[in-house]
Amino acid sequence: LPIVRPFIYQAISDNPADLQKCARIFSGRLFANRGQSVFEVRSHKRIRLGYVSGEFKEHATADLMAGLYECHDRDKFEVIAIDNTGPHVSPMRGRLEAAFDKMLDISQLDDEASSQLIRSQEINILIDLNGYFGAPRTALFAQRSAPIQVNYLGFPGTLGAAFMDYIIADRIVIPERDKPFYDEKVVWLPHSYQANDGRRAVSALTPTRADAGLPEGAFIFCSFNQSYKLTPDTFASWMRILKATPG
């Protein structure tokens, strides 16, 4: 039944088969009747990568990915942003604009026009950084806007859809035993799937425990997750850990 969105269900269920069913229900209801485009695959001097995101701005996705865009070998790859962010001015935005060969603004375009724009660029590999998270444009992938389509980073679960070819992961995010529950082909990176920006500034200020209102002699557990992830099972685990941990 169409009861819960896949992104929220990731926090509720630890059963990969159920997570796949949820994604398939969601995808099937929203995108089953989208006509997939047929187009000629053309080769270019450089492979054209298109990154689709609604978070090309001051955001966690940009904090992780900014350095990756900059590190692509420009002799081999042309790197294009498919930008669903909308107007935004910030130092991170300026850095991202400089990191791409070009940015295509689709924030005010409908799905059909956006897909036509992407196809006009003859992009070889289209990478979805949202999946079912944030400001997604899943319909662009349902319409097959590029010959190879990849699910990466924003939603490390299956999209439950035949139109996504690959998901990039590691063997912690997707263990070998869970591979059958992904509609995408799993591509494992050798260590961690998650990029991180080596240029991100670290604060020069280190607060003391007293500054944070914390006791000096205790071991501090903390969680910075959103409240919807704090399920009864999770809370019960925390209580068991606290009870079993002196100080």
C-alpha cells in the first residue's frame, strides 16, 4: 500500500526486502507511465558527466561533493551541473559554479523541457544526487535522459526502478547479502562510497566542556540526527548503552 515515502521508511525498517518493496510501490505509482526516450548515443572527445541536484548551495551534499567535482580529470571528462536549486548566493555557490564546465538551470523548467535540455547536451552518464531525498527530479531519469543513469549519495537505497542502471556504494552501505534487494546494479567503491571535501574549513575555536554545559568527567554520547529517526527501537538501544556504560 502507498503509505510511506521511501526516504522516511529508511529510518523505520531494517529489512532490505521491505525497503525495496516500498521503493517499487512509490516508483510504480509516480513514474510507471513515463515514456522513455530513444536517442542516438554519440561519442565525444571527453566523457560527459551530468550531476543532477537540488542542493548546489550551502548544504550537506555540497559540503561532501565540492572537492569531487573539482578533482575530475578534465582531459577525460566534461562535468556539467543540472541545477534544480533555484536562486542562491553564497561562497559555496560561487565555488560550485567555478567547479563545473557549465551549469544548466532547470529549476523553472518542467520535466519534459528539462529532459530535452539534458538530451541536447548529449550527456553520457547522468548522476542523480537526490534519489528520493531533498528536491528530487526523478522524472528526468524515468524519461531516460541519458544512456547511463546512476543513483549516488543522497539516497543510498534502491529507487525500485528499472530506469536507474547503477548505484554507487561500499560494502558497509550495501553488504553483499543485500545486493538482491537493489534494482540497480551495485558498484562498490573500494573503501567508502562517501566523498568528503578536503578543503572544508575547520573552526579554530574548540569549546570547552564547560562552554557546552557538559560535565568534565563523563563520557558524552551524542546524536545530531533529525527527530524522525529516533524510533522506539533506537531509543531503547541508547538506554541500554547508557545503562551499561559507567560514567
